[in-house]
Amino acid sequence: MILTFIEIRDGKIKKSSLETLSEAKRRADELGASAAAVLAGPESAAAELRAHGAAKIYFMENPELGAYSAQGYAAALAEVVKTAAPAAVFFAATALGKELAPRLAARLGAAMASDCTRIAVKDGALEFTRPIYAGKAFLTMALKSRPALATLRPNVFPVAASVGDGEVVKIAPVLPEGLVKGRVDEILCEMEGELDVAEAEIIVSGGRGLKAPESFALLRELAAILPKAAVGASRAAVDAGWIGHGHQVGQTGKTVSPNLYLAFGVSGAIQHLAGMSSSKVIVAVNKDPEAPIFKVADYGIVGDLFQIIPALKDALRKVLQE
């Protein structure tokens, strides 16, 4: 069995978790095994998990798990793993997954592959591929521990419909008193309704070339035209206080893999490229023809972004209205 941790946000399953479950199902089929899901959330989620290949769904039932806590969830997951005895446990490489997976690995004494962009089956075992050296190279490895733990980069693995039996198993993990030291009571968005860059299919990103914080309004207007789009930023723009850190893409920000990455006034420092170079299509606009961003861009425009963005908005409105 390959077990997938399912992340719930605002009562709904996160798309990145469905991507992870879909990949677990694909690899489990190759191994002649099954895919399973584990979550602390509403039982109404079972139908959606069945539709994405879950042959078994483990619900962790404990009042302490109503709000996320790293200590509580790691302890509860460790109990589920002992009961289910999976060959591997997958997490989405979200902020929550990146915190929870290493804690579980430490509890189990298991090896972990982080931020994977490819998983394959070779000689009856799983192989994990992840970028290293700021995305300049890729490392492929096999993990000898059982279970093998891995976090999967969002927007890399496609969501696929694959009906599973979806047997529901309820587990009531016992958490020692005083274990939980802190919990997440509320998640506040910088702007109401803004999509997280890690979840977006299109990212409209800005850098030092925007010249002022007010210029990010241009990017928000452009993102509003495009479907499932979010506003990103380089470290230089964030450090200047032009936009919040939650928008930062790069080695010290968020790693993203959207279908389309639009970079306006982003020079393309290696730290930024490490966070977005796996984007499907990269379009760069910069006045400097020698900007490093052009080395990774599929399409590049050497020009003034303040002239190009308005023209691009007009063109997109015409195309999307047709």
C-alpha cells in the first residue's frame, strides 16, 4: 500500500493532495499494490477520495486534531502507519506537508525524499527524483526504509480520476497529555480571495523592475483576467516591502511549478530560478537583454513592462471574450 496524507483547507481537499493521491495510485498500480488516504477531516471527503483511486480511507478521530498541530498530527499519523503498514507515505510539498513529513520520518526512524518532481518504479521498488544545487541537477534515489516517505512538488503530477473501493477505516489515535505545544487556529490571507502561488496554475510575478509597490496593482489586474492565476514576487521586491513574503518565489520563498510563469522586471537571480525553473512555460519581460531570466525563458521580450502589460491585458481580454 502507498498511503497519502490528505490536507484539508476550509473544509475542502487541497488540489495538491489530489495530485499526490493520483500519483500514489499510478505507482501502486505498477507495483501491484493499492493506494490509500489518511486525513483528519470531514467524512464527506470520502467520495472525492474514492473517485481518485483510494482503496482505503483512514479517518483520524480525536478532538485534538480539529485544529492542525505539528506535534499532534505527527503522533496520530505514526499510529496510523503502524496499523496500516504501508510501503510508502506521500505528502504534498506544501507548507504543512514540509513541516509534517520530516516530523513523521523522525518518529518512525524512516528515510525521506523531499520536493520530488518524479517518481518511478524500478526493479519492484520506488525511485524518487528531486532537484538539487538550486535546480541545476537532479538526484534519483531509492529509500531502503519501510515505509519510505516523500513530499511531492505541487502542480507537477497530474490529477487523474481512478475509482477505488474506498473502504472507510476509523482510527482514534491517543495523544499524550501535554504533547501539543501549539496549533493553527486561523489562517489569514493577505488579500481576501487571493490564490496561493503554490496552488496557482498561472503566476504573474514581479521584481525590482516594477520600481514601486504601487506597480503590483498592474500584476493583480493581469492576474484577475487569467484563470487560476496568482501574483508572485522576487526576493528583491519582498525585501523592499513592496509585497508580502507569502508571494515570494525562490529558494527562500516558495517553490512553484505552474503551467505558465510570467516574469515582469525579474532579473533571474539563481535563488529565484531555483523556485520556478520547473514551470511548464516561462515568459520573461525585462529591459536588460542580458538578464539571466532569459536563459530559462521559453519566450522573452526585451522591453518596458509598463508598456507591455497594458497591451497584454487588452489582448487577453479580446482572446478570452471570444
